[in-house]
Amino acid sequence: MENKKQILETKDMDEKQAAFVMNFINQNLMHARHVENERLTFNSIYMAMIGGILAFSFSIDIPLLSIFLIITLLVLGRIAVALTQRWDYVFDAHINAAERGYKIIEDYYLKWGLQDAEEVYNQSKDDTVIPIYPFRVKLPETGSPLYEPFTNKRTRELFMLFYRLISLVLVVALLYFIFHYVRTVDLV
């Protein structure tokens, strides 16, 4: 059998090779989904930790412990950003690989005249037809100016904005506990 890389670079395929490329696409899409699920699970756990630790910090009257816990959350936030950036890279690698495979399969079907190239192009522009090219995402129309800035953003940008907002909340909480600690030390 030919080298796998050769198959992915050629447009002259038989049915067996086309099935291989379809499996290649499927595997990469499944891996991309797995990476996305990892990121969502991690973020859910991270947010539960933040909520729990902040609630605990505000319920106790030990400012130094609260300060330590908030600093720990800020460090964990930096780790969360690094992990998210890593997951973004892996996700993109799998999506790009699947997209390469899809373009090969698309060329294969176009070569055998199963669809006209002009029809494929027009179909991808028509809103009423499901496009043959599934990697183009049409942005939703919200109808609300409040949501408009977020519709043009990629999920990774929104995750980073989310992490910045959480960090800001943690810094404000840290300042609150430092101020509270300084006040209690001055009173003693």
C-alpha cells in the first residue's frame, strides 16, 4: 500500500484510498471534539473551584488565609490560560488536518463529476442549502447591538476575555482582603 502521506497529497485515488481519507477526517474530528470536551470539563472544574474558594474566603474571618487562597487562585488562573492555549493549538491541528482531508475528498468527488465545481462554489454561498464545505461557519445574526461584539470573536478569544474578567474579580477580592487585613492589624 502506498505511503499515507502520498495518499493525502494525490488527487488520483481509488475507493479504498478515499475510505482511508474519510477515516482520517473522522478521526481528526473526533480528536478535536475530545480536546474541546477536555477544555470545557477543565473550565467547569476551575469555575467551581473559584466559586467555592471565594465563598469560603468571604465566610471566614482569617484575612491571611483568604489572601493566600486568592493568590493561589490567581496562579491557577495562569495555569488555566496556558492549558487553554495548548488545547487551542491541538484543536486547530486536528481541525486543519480534517480540513486538508476534506479538500482531498472534495477534489476526488469533483474529479469524477459527482458535483460541478461551480455548483460547489455557489452552494457554499447560498444560505438555504447546507454547504458542501463544512468548515466554513456562518456567524449568527443576533439582532442585538449588545451581543454584536461577541459574534465576530472566536471561542478562544472569548475564553481569554473570560479569564481576564475572572482575574480582575480575583484581584479585587485580593485587594479587599489585604485592606481588611491591614484594618484589623491597625485596630489591634
